[in-house]
Amino acid sequence: MSDERDLEMLLTSHFPITTINTHEEKRALELMKKVVTRTARTMYTWSVTEGLKAAYGHSADNLRLQDDSEYMAYPTTEPKPMLEQVKKSLENAVVVLLDFHPYLNEPLIIRLLKEIALEYSVKQNTLVLLSHELTIPGELERLTARFSLSLPDASQLEQLIFDEAKVWTLKNQNQSVKADRQAMQMLIRNLQGLTMSDARRLVRNAIYHDGAITEDDLPAVMKAKYELLGQGGVLSFEYETAQFAEVGGFKKLITWINHRKVAFLQDNLQAKDTALDMPKGIMLLGVQGSGKSLAAKAVAGAWEVPLLRMDFGALYNKFFGETEKNIRDSLKAAEVMAPCVLWMDEIEKGIATGAYDSGTSRRVLASLLTWMAENKKPVFIVATANDIESLPPELIRKGRLDEIFFVDLPAQNTRAEIFAIHLAKRGQQPPDFDIQRLAAETDGFSGAEIEQAVVAALYAAHARSTTMTTQHILEEIKSTQPLSVVMAEKISALQRWAEGRTVAAN
Ligand SMILES: Nc1ncnc2c1ncn2[C@@H]1O[C@H](COP(=O)(O)OP(=O)(O)OP(=O)(O)O)[C@@H](O)[C@H]1O
Ligand SMILES: [Mg+2]
């Protein structure tokens, strides 16, 4: 309804050119028709296949375009003669140019469009450019107004699901579609940000194979939605999230995350609890191999939301020179996917402020900080880093992120947990091993090194055709030089820095 009103206002606002940037051509055309019907104007459409046609309007019947002898020789499927014809013979018309974007870099075409636009006060012809992508040349910018179709809201999406369920029922001998309330709510939440026709397609797929809407449909819907956003490269959808049960230690982080689950998903609750601030994000800072990446995945797993990973390498490489646009687009896509976790792994590599920087990473950082300050959508950032030297101070200043967690080398009891996790993961019975002894012998080992000791011991036992015992693992431990020894200075500098500035994750 409000789309109609807005478009009507635009068409009467004396802007000679209007753009509609959308994939939903059919819906946009129907809307145009509705609006033009109420005026005394005639609507024409043009496409490269069909040329110029009267689509609707008061003088549509006596359209004489085709008989105009001067132009007979040139079919109106060619943009140039078509525009010349519009310029010469139309008045009080709305001309919708479908997929005209490829011609918007030809000087002659641009000039013709401009001439038609400049005659607006005399002839009152409005040009509407309707395409999925439009870049308006500078010459036309001031003559152009933009219109965008609104996206469906929750109640429209609910209606859409009912409509699709009805269709399914009709096609399937009147069986009704099974749907549980919770899954419906989550589906509606996940469809927000999509256009009507995309949402319809996903709903249809979800119902199609089993005539039911269940929570099992949601991952596929989220993945399909992510693909529709066409973020290829910069943002990736991580199918594999993790559970905190697979992570040893991180006790304080786990409590912190569990306490904020309700607040993070609060727009999803009936009675919105406005007393709780929406959590914005955290940084996990710590030693290499200490499980930061694993914990980041577990945040998404614990909250049961999609995990999106930002790849800074691709951010800088893809379309050279468009880095800031890339980050803005990615952040926008993350908003559409909300609620979600946006994982920025090894963030220092993306926005390091080294001496050789051309200033691009400064601007990326600025875009990121601005977005963080303004964002109202439930997009939770989990940034990981292991080098403080190159971390820009603005990012870690209080108030930007909710908390900076320091992930230190695991203490003995955590090491025991990590051993148990990785033994169990590889089909071993943890009680068969002297886990306390293993934990005691691995002072200074990271989680990744503990995992490696288990993996290597399994190989060694296999080579000797025996089952693995504590002894095999102890041998691997003895031959390992942990990073904490190799990089002792670096690690103790990190620990000193973290003291007082960060909260322990454990
Ligand atoms: N606390 C832990 N609990 C269980 N497994 C762990 C833990 N820490 C590390 N691991 C194991 O080590 C692997 C590597 O850890 P991860 O990649 O998460 O470390 P990281 O802190 O991100 O390291 P880096 O700084 O090098 O990126 C994990 O996939 C996991 O199997
Ligand atoms: Mg990592």
C-alpha cells in the first residue's frame, strides 16, 4: 500500500526520470500499472525483444507509433530510434524501460534521455528505468529520482506461508501442511530481508518435499538466503558451527554468552525486554592454537544462529579499488541475515595499521566502526586476533565491543578437558587413559598442540599395530617443543598486555 503511495508521489513530483532497482520486474510493473491507472497518463513499456508498446492508459488504443512513416524503417527494439520516437511523438506518457542498463554508457543514448528529460515541463513524459542494476550517469543524476520496492514484513510473510500451504494442500489431495509454531516463527524471521518472490520460492521449497514446516527446513532456508545475497568471496556462510561441549575451558566466555542469548534474540520474543542491551560483539585475543577460532564457531552454535565469516583477503582483492564498497556490502548482507554471528577471524590481518598501508585499511576500519556504532540489527561480531601490536587502538577502546577476552595457554584442569575431548573425538575411551598425568606433563602446551599429540600417538600406535595407551601420548609430548617455549618472549608480552585490559576467557 505504501509502495503505491510513494510511487505515485514520485511520478507526480516532476522528476523526469525515475529508477527502480529490483529483481522483481513483474511486481514493479503491476505496481506501475495500478498507479498510472489513476492518472490521465499513458504507460508504455520498452524491451529489447518487444520494442515500444502501449501497456496501459487512456490513449492506449489510438497509439500511432507504428504508423509513423518517418520511423517505420527503424524498429523500436533499437534504443536509439525508440528514444527518438518518444521524444518526437509522445506526451503525457510514462515510459518504462526494461533492462535498459547496458545502454547507459553510450553518449548518444545518454544525450537522448537527457533531452527527453529536459523537455519535461512541456511534454510531461516520465522515463522509468527498471532493472536489477542501474548506474545512472552523472549527466542524468539531478534529473533522476529513485524508487525501491519495500520488502515484505512479518505479517506479509506469514500470509505468504499460508498461501503457499494452501497451494500445496490443493495439489496433494487436500492433505494439510504440518507446521509447528516455533518453526513458523523462525522461518518468518529468516525470510525477512528477502523480496516477495524470493521468499515465496524458499517457502515453496521448504514445504514441497514433506508437506511440513519444521526446524529441519531452517538451515537450507538460511543457506539459500545467503546465496541470494550474492556475497561470493568476501562473506562466506559457514555450515560448520560448533558446540561449547567440544571446547575445553572458556568457562567465563560460555557463561557470558549464555547470559546474553535472550537479549540477542530479543526481537524474536513476544514481550520485548527492552531493559537488556543488544550484545554487539567480542574480541578473542590470545595465543596461537588456543581454540579462538573454535570458540567463535561455538558462539553461533550456542545461539543457534547462522555463522558468517568475513574473509579479509577477498575483501581487498576482489574488484581492486572497491574495498570499502565490499565491506559496506558485506555488512549490509550480514544485516539481512540477522540474527547471525559475523566472524572476523584474524582481524589484525585485515585492518592492521602498518607503515606500508596506503590508507585503505584505515578506511575499512572507519567503515566498520561507523557501522558498529549505528547498527541496530542483531549481528554479533566475534573477532579473533593473536597480535596486539598491529591492532588499531580505536577497535579495542572500551565501548566499541562489549568485551575483550584473553585466551591464555590452558591450565592443567583445562588441558585434561582438552585431552578428554580429543580422545573421545577419535573413538577412544578417556577413562582408559591417565588424563591427569597427561595434563600435568603438558604445561605450556596449547589446545592445538594437545590435539596434535593425540593424533600423532594414534599414528604411532597404529604403526606398531597396538592400541593407543597413555605411554604413546607421553612419548609424543616429550618430543614436542611447544610454542610457549619457542615463542616465550612474544607470549609473555601478550600476557602482560592482556593483564588489566582484558577479561580471562577461562
Ligand atoms: N580449548 C580447546 N578445546 C578443544 N580443542 C582445542 C582447544 N584449543 C585448540 N583446540 C584444537 O586445536 C585446533 C586449532 O585451534 P584454533 O584454530 O581454534 O586455534 P586459534 O586460537 O584460532 O589459533 P590461531 O591463532 O592460530 O588461529 C582446534 O580446531 C581444536 O581442534
Ligand atoms: Mg584461528
